[in-house]
Amino acid sequence: MDEPVPVGRTTDLGFAKLMPDIDRDGGWLLTLDGTPQSYVDLADPTHLEFEYTRRIGHLVDALAPAGRPLDVLHLGGGALTLPRYLAATRPGSRQQVVDVDGPLLDLVAEHLPWQGPGADITATVGDARAALAATPARSQDLVIADVFHGSRTPAHLTSVEFLRLAAAALRPGGCYAANLADGPPLAFAKAQAATVRAVFPHVFLVAEAPVLRGRRYGNILLAGSTAPLPTAELTRLLAGDIFPARLTEGEELAALVGRTAPVTDADATDSPPPPDGAFSVG
């Protein structure tokens, strides 16, 4: 059998490259202009390599009884790591993936196809906010926003108006989850937490302790719902992970946000750029 080799293609947002993991059969890394975007294990879709995907995976595991199918809208596709995970752990889940970069989706479909037993995954090309606005009301159990143009979250996906669209698409008790990134002094993360809190009554934030303390740049998971979230179970899962992270909610989250105002369309900006070398690979 031929050994897998890297493949690359110019896409709408940059140069995408799929690189096989020489240490793990079936493992592939997707980068865009040198920035890691996704890691997929074709042999074991339940393997989540990146810390932030593991945290969203824990959230998915805690949201509903094991194996129960969910209706999920993924804003941002990458190599479809989380849709593959959901298809494997919750067969029969109906999943819609929206990504603005059509050539990237084509590259992934050609070399890392995602359809298989139990997988009901539809991938379409489009703007995340426009797709969310077109989603039928109360049709989703989970909306996952993981949209980066390069290494920054676009401004129009950071506002109260955007969050209201997500809330409208969710069923009662459904969950909105966003993967973001920030560093000292956490101004963007605090503003995003304030924004989610302006729309959802139940909110939590997850990050590694050094990120929460404003000591370094890193990924941050924000989640909101109209119903209480399974934070006790999620805290247990996060503490036992190989990449431990801390969950912040309630008064502690309110103290972190302080007087930071929610973001509106009128004042929204892209997330801050990472420091040099934060996410790049050779």
C-alpha cells in the first residue's frame, strides 16, 4: 500500500495543506497558510487531537445521554473533525456544516471523505451568519461556531445580533458553543462572555488556567443555553482530560467580565491576532 503523502491546494482563504501524521496511522493535519485548522483520524474519529476539540467533545458527551442523536449546525468546517466525532458517538445525528471556503471543502471531501455508517452530514458553502439566519427556528439541539479566517474570528460573528440568531435556531434548552482565542489582557474573551450572557441566562467559559489568568494566548470555549448546562459533569471530564482546563460560570464569570459591555454589530471587531508562532507549524 502506498504511503500517504501531503497534498496542498490554493483555496479561497489561502493555501491549504493536508499532512499525514507519521506517528499515527489514519491521522491527518489540515493547515491554512501554516496555521493548524483541524486534525482528523480516519481510523478512529473519536480521537480528538486538539485541546479545543476535546473540550467541545466533552460538552457534546455531557449534553445528552450517551448515543442519543442530536441535530447540530456547525459554523466552520475545516476537516469536519467534530461532525465525524458526533457521527461516531451519536449515530443518526443530523448535521449541517457551513464553511465559506468551497475549495477547502472540496479538498477535504476528495482526500478525507466523511460519509460512512451512521453519518448524516451535509456540507454546504456559505457565510456562517447568513446560514444561521436561514436556519429554521427551534430546529437545532446544538450550534457550534468555530470560524477562523486565518487565525481570527470575523467581527460579524461576535455580536449580540449574531447570538440572537443562534438562540432563535436552538430548541428550548439547546446549546450554543463557540471556539475563540485570546491572550492578555483577555479583552476579547471578556467582551464575548458579556455578549453571550446578554442573550443566554446560563453561560460558562472554559480555558486552561494560564489563559484565564491572562498569562498567555490560547483557545477559549464559551457556551450558552436557556436551560442549566451540565457543568458538574463537564468539570469532571475537563479535570480528567490529558489537557486539563478550568470551567468558569456564575459569580466567578460575572467577576471576570466585570463592567465589560456586550458587543453589537456597530462596534464589533475581529478577534485579536495571535502572537507570532502561537499556532504555526513548520
